Amino acid sequence: MERELLIECQRNDRKAQRKVYDKMAGKLYSVCKRYLKNDEDIEEVLADTFYKIFTRISQLQNPDTFEAWAKKIAVNECLQKLRNNKTLFISLEESLNEPSERSSEHISFEKDILSLLNFLPEGCRAIFNLFAIEGYPHKEIASMLSISEGTSKSQLNFARKKLQELLVNQNI
């Protein structure tokens, strides 16, 4: 992100904010999509994320870290949304809905994997994303979600097993 553009955002320049929004909305939407299923929830979290970005941009110490900082805000907003929904974790005995048949369109492997994440319960999906994609250790995940490390590990294990089953069933 250009330093000058971020400086203008710190001065509450609406045109600069719009440019930042245009450059970052797609990336942050993808981050939110990994955690949330519902498009309305994603849009709500995305709006909250940009509100926090623009109201806290003066706290950004190093403009070179802007994208990582914005991504972290988006992840935290997604986690807050999941906590507010109070449906974060499932019993390991619960079964998941199996995915419907795939369309005949060719979808890349990465998109296939990301789409399969939608078949995981929110808690498992959040932990899988935090651990496998974002790179957080179980101790930090446990702290972020107010759960035990053991719960984080068991939910990750459950997510991995279900993803393996889904991959086999989808012939990916």
C-alpha cells in the first residue's frame, strides 16, 4: 500500500479511504469467507473491519505492515462474529451435512479446498483457518477463542478428518 495514500487516510481523506477500500476489499472479503458462510455476515464483518481500519489507522506504526494489520483486524472481527453467534463448537459426535454434487465446471484445487471449508462447522473452520492457514499455534488460538488448547487440537483434528472425507467423496 502506498505510504502517501495511508497518510491521506490518517487525515480522514474520503477519496483516499475509497482507494484503500477498492484495493483491499477483495482480499479482506476472501479472508472473511474462510471463516464465515453467510454472505450477509461477511458483508457485516467487512464493513466493521473497514470502520476499524479507518478509525484506528493513526495507530499504524509502519505503513509497510498495513495489509497484515488490516488482515488481522478482519480475522479478529470474524472471530468476534463467531463468538457472538454462540455456535462456535460442535460435539465431535455430530454429523455434518454432506456437500451436494459439484457442478461440471472446472474449479481449481485451491478453490475446491476452500469451498469444502464451508461444510465444516464454524468452530472447526475457524480453528482450521487459524492453525493451518494463518499459522497461529494452539496456545494463541485457545486464548483468542477462550477455549482450552485441548479443545483447539481436537477441533482441528475433527476438521482435518472431515476435510479428508470430503476430499475422498468429491474425488479431488
